[in-house]
Amino acid sequence: MGAFRYQAVEASGNAVNGVIEADDRKAALQLLSTRGIFASQIEACVNGVAANGARAASAPSTVGARNSGGRIRRKQITAFTRQLAALLGAGIPIPQALEGLSEQEDAPAFRALILKISESVRKGISLSAAMEEHPRVFSKLFVSMVRVGEEAGALPSVMNDLADLLEHEEEIRGEVVQAVAYPAFVLGFGIVTVVILLTVVLPKLFSMLKDMAKVLPLPTVILLNVSAWLHHYWPVMLVVIAALVAGGRWYLNNPKGALTFDRLKLRAPVIGPVFLSSALSRFARTLGTLTKSGVSLLPALKIVENTIGNLALARFVAQVSEETRGGDSLAGPLRKLGVFPKTVVQMIDVGEESGKLPEMLLKVAEIQEREMRGRTKTLVSLLAPALILVVGAMVGFMVIALLLPIFRMSRAMH
């Protein structure tokens, strides 16, 4: 085990230095990372003694498991943004900060990407331009905010705002996934159960039931006919399902089809308000974060148009942008559209008049997110029992259809 002298930054932004013991340079970086310390420079010491005479602190022998996957996940980008903001806030140059983060990164694909960005920055390319070369990883919103931070000379602050935004989106997405997990499990379990009964169990009972009773009850006839059809034509069903999935994906990838689907989502009777609240909260939070970071209103609206996630609302944002370009306030065009709730428009109007538009937009985002969470919880609380009833009714029908011939036969014997 060797000793390594490091210069680093804590999560709070304070610069620290010291000596740490570890098996190798990689293990030292990972150990520091687990302590919330992000190294910008690390080098081996001779005989475990640093240049200033300090002796290394002991380190655990275990190191976190390596992530060998090639896919770059949202959580990795969010953590990278927060750590980079802390390093830049401590005055560490961008290339050194990026190289330090790459050495702590376990995922090979993301490590290579960070090193590529660092190399581009060393060649004189701006950080935003280097990130813009990787649109699948860094969105237009991400690149635009980084560019604003560079131009305003406030990159650490803007990166912190961006990290807050990404972390908040991750939190909302996690809550939604957690809420729909149980209903999805109930539905999937029910479908698998019904399919197994219809394609595996019932065909084996078909000949036996035919011999037991000359005239089968109607529910039993219906069930056995459906089972026989599925048993013989399940390859056709798989082809039809695959064709429907492929056709649906093609339709949604078509701009006209995607626009129609997004409109239907907003107009859906029960789930529509949830989609609307989600889109409005994203609109307000993104626009509020951009204007707070120093982006002027028109470019910010253009960025929101490309990142709102709903083509129907994106067209409305484009109309608002055009009218705002003519000198109108933001609240005026929003009021004319009639899509945004009156309370939202009033709050934006007050924010413009008081000169606190970013703060008011972020407040609007909090209100819309609260409404979305409440509606999602209500919907899920109603959806789970409804799915259980549907699955129970289907299984119950099968049980009754199978028991009716037995009851009729026993009655005939008496």
C-alpha cells in the first residue's frame, strides 16, 4: 500500500490538501470521492511521507465496484455537474478539474467523454462548445446554460444552478416511477397469468371437458374457444403485436403523429391534467433557471421550446416568443393563449412588474409540481384497485367457466 499527496475540493467548495494511503492512484481517488472530496491533483509520496512531513492517514482496503457499462446515465451527468461546479468554485482551471473528475469516474464511456472534453478545452475550445459536440449526453439546455456562465464570468454559479435543476428533475422522475411501479406490476402479473392459463393450462383440459359434458355452458364454450384460438395462433398474435409496436413507434417519430399524440395527452380526461402540470412545471422551472442565470428572455424561450417535452406546448411557447419579440410582456401572450392557468399568468405578471420574474417562475414551478404530485398520487391510488378488480374479474370468469361443467355433471349424477 502506498501514500498519495492530494490537493482537492470538498463538496462545500473549500480547498483541502493532505496525504492518504491506498493500494494505487485509482483507489486513492475513489476513497476520497466516498468522503465527498474531489481531487484536482494527486501524486505518489516517498515512504508514505508528504513533502511537508505529514504522514498518510489509513484507508479502508475495499473500493467501490467498477461500472463497466457503456451507457451514460442521467445520474452520472447530474453528479458530474455538481462536482464540476465545486471544483470550478474553488478556482481550479477547467482542464484540471475535468481530468480530476475523469480519474474518479468508474464508467469507461463517461471517463473517455470527460477526457475528450478536457482535451478540447486545452486546445482552446470553450467548455460549452466542447460539450455541444456530444448532443446525446449534454442537452441544448445544458450547453446553453454553460455558455451563459462562460460569457457572464459566473460559470461555477451557473453550474450550481444547473445541478440543482438536474437533481430536481431526477427527484420528480423517481417519484413518478415509484408511484406507477405497483400498478404496472399488478397489470403485468395479471396479463402473464391470463396468458399462461389460456395457452398452457386450458388446452390440456379441453378434451377432458368435452368428454365430461355433451353440452357445455356458454362461458365455458367462450373460454375454450378463446384458449384454442390463442394456442394455435399465438405466433400470429406476436407478429400483430410487433407490427403494432413498430407502427406506433413510426407514427410517434413522425412530427405530425408526435404532435397529435401530445395534444391527446393534454386533453385526456383523467391523466391529461397530470401531463399539463408536468409540462407547465418544466416550462416554469427551466425558464426561471435560465433567466436567473442571466439568459435574456427571448433566447430562454427558444431553449424552453426545444426542451419542454411536449410538441403542442412547444408551439404555444413559439407563439409567445414571437409576440414577446414584438415588445409584449411574457404574461400578455400567455393570457391570450388560454392554455396556462389564470393563477400562473397572474404570478408571472406580478413577477415582471416587480422585477422578480425568475423567482416567480420558480415559485410557479413549485406549485405546478405540487399539483402534479397530488394528482399522480390520486390517480395511482385509484388505478391500483381498478387493475386488481379487472385482473380478478378475468381470473374469476375463467374459474367459473371451468367449474360450471363440473357442477352440471355432479347435478346430473344426483
